[in-house]
Amino acid sequence: MEPQEAPAPVQALQTLRALAKVADALADPTTLEDLYEAALASLDTLLGAERSALLLRDPDGIMRCKAQRGLSAPYRTALEGHDPWAGRTADPAPVLVPDVASDGDLLHLLHALRAEGIEAVALFPLVARGQALGELAVYHATPHGFDELEVEVALTVARHVTSALERLRQQRTLKAQYAITGALADAADIEATVQQVLKGLIETTGWRFGAVWRLEAGGTSLRCVQTWADPDRPAPRFEQMTRELVLGPGVGLPGTVLQEGGPIWMSDAPAEPNFPRWKVALQEQLHAAVGVPIRLNGQTVGVMEMLTDDARSSDTDLVELVEATGRQIGQVLERRRAEHESLQGREMRAALFEASLDAVLTMDHEGRLIDMNDVAEQMFGHVRSDAIGRTVAELVVPPALRDAHRDGLRRYLRTGQGNVLGHRIEITAVRADGSEFPVELGIARAGTSEPPVFTGFVRDITDRNRRDAALRLLARAGIALGSSLDAERTLNALAELSISDLADISVAYIQENDDSIRRLPMRSAAGVDPEVLAGLEASPPLDPSAAGGVPEVLRTGRPAFHPEVTAATLAADTADPAAHARLIGSLDVSSWMCLPLRARGRTVGAVSFIATGRRRYDEADLRLAQDIAARAGLALDNAVLYRERDEIASTLQRRLLPPSLPPVPGVDVAVRYIPAGRTELVGGDFYDLFQVDEGKWFLLVGDVCGKGTAAAAVTAVIRQAVRACALKGDGPADALRSVNRLLLLDREIFTTACVGELWSDAAGVRVSIAAAGHPLPLLAHADGRVQTMGEPGSLLGAFDEVSFTEHRFEIPPLSVLLLYTDGVSEHRRDDGELFG
């Protein structure tokens, strides 16, 4: 026996399971190479794509092949640079080519495609922030029609790849920034600083070799002053030559950077004509290289370069990272030079005191402030002249910690032992306005004279903690949002995980198919009055037509951001703004932002984050919230898609609509079928056109009352019933009577329909139309006049006694006969008005 194909529900379930495994595989790749391989493996697993490719757009806007399966080198060369979305500014769509020979846009690739044995191509964009970062390409050896499920699966893989790609790039940048910042802060001298910076860059970027070149006195030559190589991939001969070499302006990579004054990228340095170390680089298998200037007081004083062991196209993120590092080294050089010069003058101590990047406070044995630098004034908000002589405890120590501070000082004076001296600790400090913030504190005793004097070095770590918290929150969001395929659970998880780290109150919203807005249960931090929250939960629903607030976010797809917000603003979108504002006013709200949840170019929901008390949102909070909302939008969309596919799995194998329309001599026939709902992939609207006899056709447009698979099943029954009636010679009215009798067997579903009989011959085009509760057809004449044709008839499936009238008329030349469903007339424009 031949093996039978699995039923459609089983296939759909298998596809969903495979998608879940693919999502896990793409969720947390270690390197870009791992991501590329996982992406192509996913296409193979889900689509059976034995040949595929992943391309990314380089900084020059050219598509470059990053990974491939089953493609020859000549074809990969021909493929690079082909960009189906060139000139598109936003939301690029997939490119599907069932037969490459019939696609004019691929003529320049046709020879390469044929040589490769490729007859069908599908290109799926990797889209971030509305722009195509690259593409996933799938190839077939025979002409291939790409069905809707296949396309949606590939787009789902593309979204996962894009998310992982953005996350890997962000993680690489943050990791490098942390490593470099730590090196710049901790190194004891300039040479150690430079070496630690190189070490941090090599380790975090995965490159192989780095060097720093210093401009010699007179500004005519560059000499290497520091290098670092990956211990697992050393390049001793190249490193030795680099240390021995002296380069002039314009000579080699460092000299070119010095001459040009900006970053230079070499995709394959040994192949460049201006690279004196090419032979040793080739022996050591070093290829891609990047160089950036190191500046001091606006002048280039050195060059930093990095090389790795394979040829690579220019990487904008990496160039920006290395260039920023060069600027930081220049800042360190500037600071260290100032420190060195100050050591030789009488103002050495004052210069060190004032040049510190940290806040510095000097305290006597009684705990009173002796002095503070400018950074401390800015950090704590105290004027130096007013603060000197007051106790450090009252100036910078939060009330809850002041007793512990005083006890520690008394203990040291009594025993000579202190718990914090000589150590770095993280603690909370307080500003002059009473606001508290996290700091890193180091305390040292200045000298050995008595009574003792203490110096404290304070660093504001608010931004560092915020970055760490953001990374943790994003990690939790990835886990929480990917753990469920239920829409409400997904949104509840989004609201829950944001509490404390991002919001004091959060609430998610779902846009229903009837444009109403459903508010999910609120989430709040400890300390928010639960009775007030209960009152807000019980308040009337949001007004979808409100000019601002959540409804506007859902309509426009743009975030609402209010660093300072009032209760009245938050309540403006409700049915009873005054009552709602009174409830919100008791919560001491301070800031608010509402983010749309978008996927595939449409808004599927929204989430509000509300801060209370002293917390104020800023641009960094908005960026973090947008990142989380983007992930949540994809997760919500996936949940919705899962629900829809589960509903329609049993009906996918049926041909609910005709796959194509037959030609009618003398008549141009076209159809446009777009589901009007946000979540239904199938609905109750249907149409048909089929030939009955020579020169005679039947046409049908209808709308089953209801949505989903039940309504879709009825459409198939009605189509087949009308076909049977037409083939036995019934006219439109008789066909409608037969359908009515059929539907009366089950009085749970009603239907509207318009059935027509069409003749096309030498005498012209004639139509006989009968309507059953359906919008009447429109006849648009060549002179612009529009007529409503036919007469209303009874609804199908509702009454035993029905009446249908056939209306016969001729379609004049150059006229258009339009049959439609109420989904057209009830469609809303972008401004919210009905299409009519």
C-alpha cells in the first residue's frame, strides 16, 4: 500500500511542534555563525529546503552571503549584491518566484540560476524597525508554488532570526563596553590600560589580534606600543613584525588611518596593495582588519587596529565599537597626561582631586567634610562652600544608614579597624533634594598623621545598574513571552514581568475584532493600594473613539510617552473620565508610557507602564519598553496565529474558494478576497464563477452569517449546491430557492447571496441577477454613472416562504459590474470612518 499523507490537523500540529523546536534553537545562539547555521537548518526542517542561503546587508547597502546550504561558489558570487528590496523604505514583503524563467526581475541571475539547477526561488526579508537587514533564500530544483502556510512558516523563522541577530549584536556591544569600561577604570598605568582595553576587545568581539600605534614626536611616523593576541590563536610572527615596524602617514593600515583621520576597514588585508605586513599576515592566516584613530584634544595621536582570521565584509557595529574605544583611550591618555604633569607641580594634589572622574570627598575624624571636588558637587547637588564643615552623614548618607556610618567611624577611631576601608562596596547615597541613588564607594585613610583624615571616592552606578537590570529584564521577557501560545497568558506575563524593574502598575490591552478594547487584569508593585486597583478594574471599558490615550496608540501604532503625567491625562480615554481620574489621583502617578504591540505591520494590542512617586521615565526607559513591546507583539501574534490555525486545521484541505476563475470571452474577470477580521484566516464570505454551457456561465457572491470554520464549511456546501442547480438547468432564482431549502434543514446559519447567469456571445454580454438579502450589484458605466442592479430578496435559511426576482440587463462595452459583500462597505478607513 502507498503511504497516505497525514490529515491536515496532524500536519498543522506537526508544523507547530517543529516551529516550537526551531524557536528554541534560535532563541539563544552563542555566535553569529551558530545563528546562521541554525536558521538554515530550520528551513531544512520546516520546509524541506535542501538548498538555502542567509544574506545580510553590509554598511554599503550590499547584500552579502553569510551562510548557505547546497550552493556552489560561482552562484554565491552571482547572488551577492542582488537586493529585491532596493529603494524600499519600510515593511519589505516576501518575494515569491514559482518559476524563475517567468520573472523579469531575475533575468540578470537567470544564467546562474539555470547553471545551479534552480527553477523556483523564495526570498524572505529579515526585518528590523521596518527595514530589511537581509534575507533568507529558499531554492527548489523544479517550479514550485509557495502556499500560504509555507510562506508564514518561513516568515516566522525570519522573525526569530532577526530577533536573535539583533540580540547578539546588542549583547556583543554591551559586553565589550563593560569590559572596556572596567579596563579603563581599573588599570594602574597607561600601558596596562591599553593592554587591558585590547584584551577586552579581543575577548568580547572574538577577533584575534589587536595593536595600538603611537604617533612619534614630530608627527611623521607611527610605532607600535602595545599588542594583544588571543591566547588560543596566537600570531607570534605577525606580532613581532608589528612591534618592529615604523610606518609613515599613508603607509599600511595604521598610516592610512593617520592620513585619512577616520576608520578604515579591509575585508582581506593581505590582498590589499597597501599592507606591508601582507606576507606574514597570510602565513598567520590573518585577513579582515579594521583601524581607528586615537584622538587627544582633537588631534590624532595614535591608531588602534584589530585583525581576525577570516575575510569579512565591513561590520558597522564593530567599527562604531572600536572607534568609541579609540575615543575612550584618547580620554584616558588626556587624563593620565594631566595627572603626570600635575605630579611635577605644586598643584599636584589639587589637580588629582579635581581631575578625578569620580566624586571625591575628604572627611576629618569627626565626620565633617573638609573638601569635595566639582564632580561631587554635581553628583550630590551641594555647593562646596556651603557643604564644608557639615557632617558627611547629613550631606550624602541616607537617613536609614546614618547610625551605621557614625558607629563605623567611632569603631575605627577606637580600634583602628574598619569594615569598609580599602574595599569597594555598593551602597545607597542621597542627593541634596532627598533622592537616593546607587553608588560604588571606596574609602581610604589619607596618610598616617593623627587625627586621621579619610578620602572617599564615589561613583554613580545608576546607569550601570540600569543596563544590568535591562539585560535581566530582557532575558526574563524572552523566557516569559516564549513560554505560552495563549494570547492572554502572553500579555499577563508581559504585565507581570515589568513590575518593579520598569513599572509600579502595568496593564495590557487586546484589540478585539469589533474594535472594542479589552483590558486585562492590572499588575502592581507592593505598596499600591489594592482597593484603588479594584475600583479601576471595575470601571467602564475604554472608549475606542477617544482622541488620546490607549485607543490612539492602538489606532496609530505609535507609543504614548509622558515623563510627567496627570490623573486627568490617564483617565481621558475612559467612558467616565472624572470618576476614573479621582481613582487614579490617589495613586500618586508620576510617569506613563503606552506601547503598541505590533507584528507583521499591524497593531494587535497595547501595554501601559505607570510609575508612581519619585520615579520618572526617560528615553532609556522608553527604548527598553519598546524592545519588550516588540518582543511581546511577536509573541502575541504567534499566539493568535496558533489559535487561528488550530481552528482551521480541519478545513485547510478543502477548497473553500475556487483556485482560479475561468476565462469569459469578451469579459475581463477579476476578484479580490481579503479577510476583514484581525484574527480570522477563513470566514463566511465566498464567491464562484463557472461555465455551464457554451457561451453561458454562472456567477455567485455570498456571505454566511458568522465566522470561522463553521461558516467556512457552509460556504462549500452552498457553492456545490449552486453548481448542481446550474448544471441541471435552474436559473438564479430557482438556485436560490434550492439553497434556502437546504439551509432550512439546519436553521442555525443564515446566508446572503447574489447569483447570476451570464451570456457572452457576438450579440454582447447579458446578465440575469437574483439577490437574497445581499447588497445589490453595482454597474459602473463608461461615462461614470453607477447603477444599482436587481431587487432585494429574502434571506437564505431564515424563512420557509421566500421571494426572489431575476433582473435581466445588458453590460455595455467598457462598463464594470461589481458584486461585493458587506465587508467592503463596513470596512473602516485609516481615519476610522466607514468605507460605505
